[in-house]
Amino acid sequence: MADVKMIVGLGNPGPQYARNRHNLGFQVIDILARRHSIDLGRSQNKARFGDGWISRRRTPEPGNPLGGLPERQKVLLVKPITYMNNSGEAVGPLMRYFDVDVANLLVIHDDLDLASIKLRLRPGGSSGGQNGIKSIIQHLGGAQEFGRVRMGIGRPPGRISPADYVLQNFSVAEEEEFSILRETAADAVECWLFEGIEAAMNRFNG
């Protein structure tokens, strides 16, 4: 697919994990699919995904009525069904099948090292200990030059292990806050699509 951009949300497959902290990436993909009427019913290369168009409408500029015409971008919205730690087994083959350039990949994931309900975009770099990102880098032959949307969940309180913490659902109070964060993350993805990673970082890395 020429000029297609791939947006990958990380998480674990199955209804028992659907509302977990670790599934924020999947949850944002669901929001984008609903917003833009993209069916996620296709399965291939250990992934569930859908392809379609994401549109935005510019405000018309003075003297330029065509400025209000919609812009569109062809996208693949992807959920690996490999479980988080093996996400690259889905992402690498799917990128090669659809001939997606690494620069056109954006990955959305939860982050223990980022304060709760904080959002950070970055243009690339190491995995930072995030196993899903580590797997993707490995299956892209070491390439790290793809964008990330990091969604902070903070460190677990008390003596809860990180492994148990990420597989917990949000509390009622947390869910109210994270529902806003998910929508903001989807907004950030749309900004990345049409304005690039630097503009998205400037706008959303608050």
C-alpha cells in the first residue's frame, strides 16, 4: 500500500485483558476505529487489523475556499494477537507484507516509568524496558526510528509487582481519568498523521 501509515496499539488478546492497564494501546485503537468507521475484522500475520481512511478538515483560509476540503490518510489500525511481549512477531511481518516504511509506523503503549495519566510522544529510540517495543525493534532488524505514544500508568503502589499491576483493571476513579487520556492519545495520533511527530510532540507533550 503506497504511503500507508501503520498505527499499532499494544496489549494482550482476550476479553479477560480488555480493560487492563497493559491494554491502553488496544483501547486507543478501538477509539480510532470508532471515530473513523474502520472495521478491525481482518486477521493476518498474528494480528487483528483494519485498513481505511482517516480524514481531517482544515479551516478555510481567507481567500482560499479550497482550504476547507478534507485531507485523508490511508491507515492500518493494528492489534497484535501474540501477547504483549511478542508483539514484533505480528508487526514485523505485517509491515513487510504491506510495504510500510519504518518512518510510517506509530506504536501506542502503556508505560510504567511515566507518571499516571501523562502522555508523551517520542520519535524513536530504545525500548526503555518496554517488552512489546523491544520485540518490535528485534523483528524490524534493530530499527528504532518509529514513533511512540507513551501513556503513563505510574509505578505500582505498595508491594504489588509490576507484572501483576499492569494486568489489573483501572479503578472506577482511574477509569474516569484514563477515559480522557485515551481520547487525548487518539487526538495525538491524528495530529501525527497530518502534521508529523514534532508537531504532535509540541502539542501533546505537556
